[in-house]
Amino acid sequence: MLLAILLICALLLVPGFALLRILRLPPRWSLCLSPLPSISLIALTGQLFAFVGIPGNLLTVGLATAALLAVLWLLVRSREVHHALPAIPPLAIALTLILGAGLGYNLFLSRLAEPDALFQAYDVTQHLNLIRSMADSGRLSSIAVTPYATAADRAIDPFGGAGFYPAAWHALCAIVVQTTGFATTVVINASTFVFSCLVFPLGLIALFALLFGGDRKVVLCGSLTTLAFVAFPWALITFGPVFPNLAGFTVVPVALVLFVYLCGPSRNLAASSTKAAAGGTAAHRNGLLTATPLPSRICCGAILLLCVLGLALLHPNTVFTCAVVLIPYCISRIAEELRCRGIDTARKILACVGFAVVCLGIWYVCYKLPFLQETVTHIWPDFLRLWQAIVQVLSLSYTTGFFSEMATQFVLAALVMIGAVRALNNPRLRWVAFSYAFACFIFIVSATQSTEIKQFLAGFWYTDPMRLAAMAAIAASPLAALGLAWAYDMALALVTGYNERIESTTHPIRIAVLLGVGFLLLNFAPEFNLPGLHSTPSESVAQEYEDLEYRDWPKNVHTTFGDYRAIVSETYSYISPLSLEEQRFLERIATYVPTSELVLNDPMDGSFLAYGMYGIRTYYRNFIGYGTPEETEASRVIRLHLYDYAQDPAVQEAVAEVDARYVLVMDQDDSEYSFIDLRGDYKPQQFAGIAAIDSTTPGFTLVDHFGRIALYRIDR
């Protein structure tokens, strides 16, 4: 997996870093902002290659990207562009990367039984198949997307359809699968680690540096809070295989930085708080918010346009997430600019209200767009009463009652509230608190209502509480950094006051280290036993954990990340519909079944995952949609009557039409209780002609088996 992690890091950092350095952004800013431009360049070049019919892979995409960057360098090399950006402390970047790697290993990678651990849940089918089909075909496109992407597969597609699907993340993973030869699941797990634990914190550090004028104290405090919210990225990792949305959320801070800088003031304005760090620009050291120079604004706008493409092709709702955070910022900027021009209060209010109305109109138009209807009409049921929703928002326990319960993050919740108060008292940062309030308002409406207003506000996130909670956590991150910086100020003031009374020296660095370590321990501590509570495990618990030592049994004091560690271990240990024995069997036959030969299968037994996971060229790659007018006649005959292959000429003709060579039959005892039947899709009768085949069936020769799992060769 390490090779996959390193390659994903290279793909996400190198192209974007080169682009931003060509455009004269400082090195540390280029590093922190590089992932979103990188994924945008990969999506763009992959799409262009798909249009002209050139296979996309590491070599072709790399060469095309290098050529584009070389042309850009030739065009701008003689132009001087000054970016009025504050300094990002190197220590903040170092802390962010060290903590991200450590927490990612402890909370995610170490919880996987194997590097290729599969998250067996509803949406995983689409992601596995698209990555594998892109890797096989070299077609890294979001247009005409299909799990049957190669020329040979298009000829036998049981449905013959393809459509638009945002696939920037899939294209990235496909390049890694092509290059390393790793299983798709290994690459998915590696990408989850990189996006969640490295890309997201780096983007937040850049956002903190910009919002707080390079204030070293706040940015360093922020480096400790980037991954502190269990709501994001951690809970979204375990809720469902929503990998593209997870990746999209992680680069939202980059888009926020670009927009905030692009729309920065056109003149120097007095900053009402937060001194700048030593080493920043003179304007920041003097407490001024520096104007964004026009050439820098143009440059930033061009980058942002490219990045909007990448955001939309990761997941469209990331664009709306940015809107939720940035609408209050835009209103704040309008009011600020009008105040500087001497416009009276009434007209300022009118202008801000007018802008809000325009935003509401654009939101409504998007809500009515035909291609978004499947998304905005999706309904997750309400699950909270209003007061309980408010309590859970204040305690950061957004989704308790919907998802697995985890202990409340009391310390972090207090820091967020303190940060919100500080932001509200600072006119230049007030919008940050309003952005968080707006995100929480959308979450509360979605969690408590079942009306049209719920769909209107939360529909772009499928009204999914987990995704809405993730958005709220992103919006709260700057507030947590402000809150922890306040805690440091208070601790420093208390210690300094005490030391003055006893005539002792105060060591601010020691206080900072103790505060930081204390926060990390309180926030990320595992569960533990507190002596004296006299809690005796129930009989059912004793039976469940009888194979473990007593010291490894559940503890009597729950912590947020103690609960999370248990959840992620359980999530990635699901063995239905694909058991461990079936996974090892598929892994084995993948080594000798030619990838060019078609294998007929019954998707109701879990074999629809065989193509995406192991590259076995199965015929049926999903478990839904059969019996519809779009299905081919050959597919209908095969799934209902393959058992009669030796006697029925119609079946023989159908098999010859798709040129099938093998039949895979697996155990489906647990399939009815797996995610296959989450929406009532478990219909074994639809594949009776395949499921009935055994070693005595005429026309089929047993090739390999493990218990009831078997591979047969069709006697053609």
C-alpha cells in the first residue's frame, strides 16, 4: 500500500505545485493548495484524451500535463506577479503532516485487517467497477461513463447504456491501479488515507493563514485541530463508500482560499484582530489586511476556474458546500467595500439583501435543473426533534440517532463556541461564524423536517445527515483554531500572572507544548476503564468477547475516538455478501483466468464485485436493473436458462453471442441480509438459470472449487 500512497501523493502534489509556482505563488502556499489544481489537471487531460481516443495512463497524462505547464511557463515567464499572501509557518505544515500521517495510521490504516479490506456497502459497486473499467480501457472520462468501457465489453454490455458521472477521483485511482497493478480496494484505501489525512489538513492550514492574516499562533493552533472533528473526515469514512464526495470535501478549503483571496479588498483595510506573524508582509505585521493586486487577482481567478472543474468532477455538492461558506463572506465584503466608499447604512443593507436574493434565485434555478433532480429529490428521513438537533449541533454530535453513537466532543465543542464568540466580535471575521451557522441551519432543517424546504436547502447533499455534518465540521474548523488560540492566551496569562507574583520566568513554548499535547490527548484518547465504577460486563458481552483477553474487552468510559476506532474496525470487517473465503477464491482464479475471456455469473451471490476488485471479466457487474426494457435478449436468456445450455439452441446462441467461456457460482446464503437487499433488490429468481448449475450439470466442466464456490468451463 505504501507505493500506492506515495504515487497518489505525487499525482496530487506535483502537477498543482508546478502550476502554482509557475504562477509565482510562494512555495509553501503552492504545496498546501496543490491537490485541487492537480486533480483538475488530471480530469481535464483525461477528458481531452477520451475525446480524441488516446488511452489515458500515467505516461500520457503526465506528458500532456507537463506540456501544458511548459506552454504556460513560456507565456508567463517574463511577467512579474506579486501575491500579497501572509507567511505560512513551516512548523504548522510539519505538524499538520506528522499528525495527519500518525492519526491516519492509528485511526484508519491500522484498523484494516488487510490492505485490500473492502467496505461492503451499497455504493461500492459503482466505484469499484468504474475504476477498473477506466484502468482497463484508459478512458478517463466523466462523459459516457460505464463499467463496460473497453471495446470488447461494450459489445456485450447487458444494458448498452452509458451516461455522465463525475469521475475525477475514479480517474486518479485508475491511473494508480494501471501503474502499480494493485487491487482496486488497496488503491481506494490508500486514496482515503491521503485525501483525509494529508490533503484536507494542508488545505485548512492555508485557509487559516489567509483568514487570520498569517497569525502564527492561530495557524499553529489550527494545525492541531484540522483533524479533530469526528464528523469529518472520520465519520464519513465509515458511513458509506462515498469516496468521491469524501475526496471532494477534502479540497473544499483550497477552493475557499482561492475565492477569498480573489475577492479580497481593493485597498488596505484595518484588520480588527489577529496580529500577523513575524516573517509576513509588512502590511500584515502592522495589522493591515493587504489589498489583492490586480495581476494576482487575475492569476487567482484563472486557477479558480480550473479548480471549479475539478470540484464539480469530484462531486457537484462540493460546489454548493463552497457556496454555503462563501455567501456570508461575499455579503461581508460588499458591506466592507460600501463602508469604505462612504455609502450610508440603508443602501448597504439594501445591497446585501439584494445579493442574498440573487443567491437565492441561483440556488432555486440549480434546484430545478433536470440533471440534478435525482440528487435533490433523494430523501433521508428526519430523525430529530428541534431541541435535540440544537443540542447535538452545539455538542458536535450531529448525527447521533442516525449513525453509530459516539461520545460527545466536549472540549472541541467548547473551543468552537469560544471561537464563534471571538469571530462575532471581529468585524472582519464575523462572516466565519455566520457561515457555520448557515451550515448548521441547513443540517437542522434536514434532520427535523420532511417538507419541500428540506429538499430545497439540503437536497444537493441528498438530504444526507452525514454529508451535511461534514459540511458543518469544515465550516467550524476556523472557529476551533480561534478557540484553541484563546485557550493558549488564557493559559499564558494565568501562568504569567502567577510567575510575576513568585518572581519566576514564564516559558511560552512550554505552555504551548503542554496545551497542545493536552488537547490531543483529550480529543483523541481511546476508551479506558476508570477504577471505582464497578461496571460488570453483561453475560452477552462476556460471550461475545470470550475469545479475547479481559483487558481487551470494552471499557467503562467511552471517548469519541475510542468509539470511532471500534466502528471503523467493524465497518471494514463486513463479510457479506462477499465472504473472506470467496474473496480468496476470486483472488486465486484471477491469476489464471485470462482477462480477455468472459465469465458468466450470478450477481446475487456477490460476484458482481469480482470485476471491480480483481479484474475478472464477469458479465454481470451490478445487481439491479434486470428485467427492464433496456436489457438485451441475450442477457435475459442467459440468466434465466443457462442451466439448459447443453439442450437449448437459444441458450447456446446467447452464450456464443457474448462469447462466454466460464461460469462462476458462489455461496449466497447471506446475500439476502447484505446491502444487496438494502432497497429490496435481492431477487435470486432472476438468475435461476445460473444458480442451478453444479458439477453434474451437462455442458459445464468443473475447473476449481472451494466448498460451494465453483468455477466451471463452458463446453463449447
